[in-house]
Amino acid sequence: MSRIGRLPVSIPQGVTLTVSKDAVQVKGPKGTLVTPLPGGIKCALENGEAVLARRNDERTQRALHGLARALLANAVKGVSAGWTRDLEIQGIGYRANVQGKNVEFALGYSHPVVYPIPEGVSITVEKQTRVSVSGADRQKVGQVAAEIRSLRPPEPYKGKGIRYTDEIIKKKVGKTGA
């Protein structure tokens, strides 16, 4: 049996689950998310917990069982507590600031880079060099953080660029002068 799939998903206070044939709708204080259920996977609510069951023990069903449980757990945590991804900007003159529905980055290019903030995600900037991406949908928060990082990925010699706060950059040795 799937080790992840057989674990029940506990539902915190203030979160409601609505189970339909092919999806589970999760409502909470941070918003509403819909998690699709793959074919052959069923969701049942039992005394404050969501339990996922699969049709049979085929390899694909076992894999989808764990996937569906993980996606449902991410949705439940997202609507109750939310997800956050922090980024750090390093480099002289590199900075960011929020202007309305856009984030403007100065990243050493000849022009400022303007990134529009997508729906369902909030971006805050602290001290001009710390960017925090937060929202209820884990996939969307991670995608937005990856897109911001790709505006100027950290380079391996001085480490200048945008990186995740928990990311470690392996630095290369530069030229040796004689």
C-alpha cells in the first residue's frame, strides 16, 4: 500500500471539504482551491479527516494514490495557513519595489524589469532586497518564485542575482592573476 496515500489528511477548524466525483473543493479563510481526483481514486470524509482510497493495486494507481493525497494535503494547508517562498537579491544596486499590481526590479540591466503580480498571489518587498511570495496555491507560489528568480539567476563567481533564502550557491574560483 502507498505509504503517503494511506495517511489521512486532517482538516483544521474553519476548513470545509466538498467531495464530488472527480474533484475535491477545499474552502478556508485564505481562499478556495479545487483539487482534481485522478481516475480510480476516491475521497471519503471520516470523523474530521479525509481518507483517499484506490481502486486496485496497479503501479499507476499506487502512484496516483500518493499524488492525490499530497495535492489534497497541500490544498488544505494552503487555505488554512498559506504558502510562502522567500527570495533574496544580492548585488550592488540590485533592488525591488512594489508599485500597484507590478514589482519593479533593478537588476543591473539597462532598464528596470517589471513583473506583473498574478491573481491569487501576493508579493511583498522588505528592505528592497528581500522578496516574499505568498498565497494559498502551492504550485502557483512556487511558479511565481521561480519566474522571479529566472529574471537574474545567481551567477557562480560572485553570487550576484536573485536566489531563494535557503539556497546555497556553489562558487567557482575565478582567474588567477600572475
